[in-house]
Amino acid sequence: MARLVFFCTDATLDCTDSVYGNSFDEILLNLQEHAIAHHAYSNEDASGEDQVAYWRTAITASARQRRTLLVILRDESPLILAMTTIAALVALLVFVVVSLVNL
Ligand SMILES: [Zn+2]
């Protein structure tokens, strides 16, 4: 399972923290806890319907803008995950071969 990252600065203005999770929902949950711990949100504020909707939009927009694991955020199907993994392995293999050729 891929580890996803969300930069808090994409949801609020003045914060350099990041929130991690293994899925979209886990990122959202960790973002709620982060907001309560570090941004003085109450439990009610952090779980409010409008707030959650805003964060969902922010997480999606952040992934799109930063191109970080957008595919996995959109669709967590095993096929997509397998293809992403294979693409990463092929890229690594090409890198290793190019490095060896240049020695
Ligand atoms: Zn923050």
C-alpha cells in the first residue's frame, strides 16, 4: 500500500507540517486530528460536514497540483496499484542500467 502525504499548507495558510496516511480516508482522519492538535479546531469543527467536504476537495486538489500519487487517490484498484509499482520498478531498472553504462 502506498503511503500518501498531504501538506497542511494546502488546506491552511501558515503551517509547514505534513499529514500521512495509507488511504484517502486515513489522510482525512489524520488531518482532522492534526487540525485539532495544531490549529485549535474543536472536535465539532473538525468533523463538520462543510469542513470535511472542504478538506476532501483540498486533498484532491493538492494531489492534482503536486502530482503526488494522484492515480492512487482517485482509484485504489489493485490493477492501478500494480501498474504503478511496475512503472516504478521499470524506471529504477532503467536508472540502474544507465548508471552502469556510464561507469
Ligand atoms: Zn497544520
